[in-house]
Amino acid sequence: MKKFIATLALILVCQGAFAQSINALFKQFKEKAGAEYINIPSLPLKFMRTFMKEDNDKSLYFLKGIKSVKVLDMEDCTPETKADFVQGIKQLNLNEYETLVMAKEDGDNVKILAKMNNETVKEFIILTTGEDDCALILLKGKFKKDDLYAIMSDC
């Protein structure tokens, strides 16, 4: 029985060691041939916010909450690179994230996840995989759940 428990514990530890983070996935694939990587840090976003009009548009509150944006588009990569990317997505450690939306259509899969803290969402991850299109989007910031529900109810 002790061997069984020790083996089970070892498997769980090894599984956690092979799981990778979102940032590691960006780092691994952003330099691949055909990959397009965009990183917009907080300073340019703050500058853009100064041009936003103050009105009652609910989506404005969401946009003002964004601190940084990372986008990795793998559409122009080879099928082998896309397959490696999909495998990397499968190995992501997403324990801290809650799935908000999952959609499958015509061979494409879209998954939207959020890292939440009480009444605040700190990160959004948008994963797109399919034969033709593979992408990863990471939005970091501070978003109120009430603002998100208001935006979603308008859609």
C-alpha cells in the first residue's frame, strides 16, 4: 500500500512539473517561423486611455481595466508547429482559472478562461485552436464582475 501511495504521489508531482505557464508558452512559440507576437505593456495602454471619451458605454469600463495585452497568432505557422502549440496548450497549468466560455465549430475550438479574486477578474485567457487557426491572447488587468455581466447582457 505504501508503494502505491508513493507511486501516486510521484505521478502527481511529475505531472505538475511538466505543466507550463502561460508566459512560458508565449516565450516558447513567439520566435517560431510564421508566428506573430504582440505585447502591449501598461504605458501605451495608459496613453490610449487619455483619448477615450467619458460616456456611459459599459465596455469603456472594461477597456480602462486592461493593464497589458499579449497576443500570439500561429495562423501562418507550419502544421507541425501548430500541433506543438496545441500540445503546449494541453500542458498548461490552468488550475487557477475558471472556464467562462467553451465553443466548438467547424473544427475550431475557442476557450475563454478567467483568473478571479472575489469580485475582481485579474486575467483573461483566450485560446483558439483548429486546423487553420491557433492563437493565444492574455489580458491582464482589474475588471469588476458586475461590469463584465453588464457587457455580456448587452451582447
